[in-house]
Amino acid sequence: MYYIVETSKTPEQAAADLAEAVARNGFGVLHVHDLGATLRSKGVAFERQCKVFEVCNPRQAASVLAADMRLNMALPCRISVYTDAGKTWIGMIRPVPMLGLLSTDPALVATAGEVEQVVTRIIDEAR
């Protein structure tokens, strides 16, 4: 269900490299949530780093929404750069199994497969 890789990079460098890989692969970064900073700003003692990138390919997103508007709740794709146990990780929930829980439409499964292939490549390039 997950695709997660370890990197020897700092979280900051991994995040910068991820943003570049997203652009190289025809996706765009819609927003970056800095969950660690947000939690700390709310008075929560959270020592780890965690940035969640919302990424999207407009053509593929439009295709998914045209087939089933309810799937807007599963978009955009999210890729996380985070620290755990003193290591930096980059990961996502795989689109194919996630979409499989929400739809059995063969066209959507094919689109999810295309997206998963590209987002996996993005993560590997950022590694």
C-alpha cells in the first residue's frame, strides 16, 4: 500500500530535490504542508520533520474527475518527506491500491497505474 524509500539526504535537501523531480516529470506542486512546523506552532512537542507535498498532473486529474467526481477527495497525490528514527524518508500511498478501494472502473485503474509509475519515478529521482 505504501512506497517509501530511505535517503541519505537531509530533509531540506530531499524536499528541494523532490520539488525539482516533480517539475521534471510533468507534475506540479500545488502546496507543501510543513506538518512539523504547524504542530510546533500549536504548542505540540514534535521533534521530527514532515513536509507533505500535494502534487498533480492536470490532465490525469481531469480524467479522474470526469469519470467520478467523488474521487476529488482522493486528489491530489501526496508525497511526504519526513524523518523517523534519525533517518530521512520519502514516500507515498500507492494510487493503484488506494483507487481500487474507491472504484472498479478499468479506465480509472489504468490512470492510477500511470500516475503511480510517474510518482514512483519522482520519489526515486529525489532519493
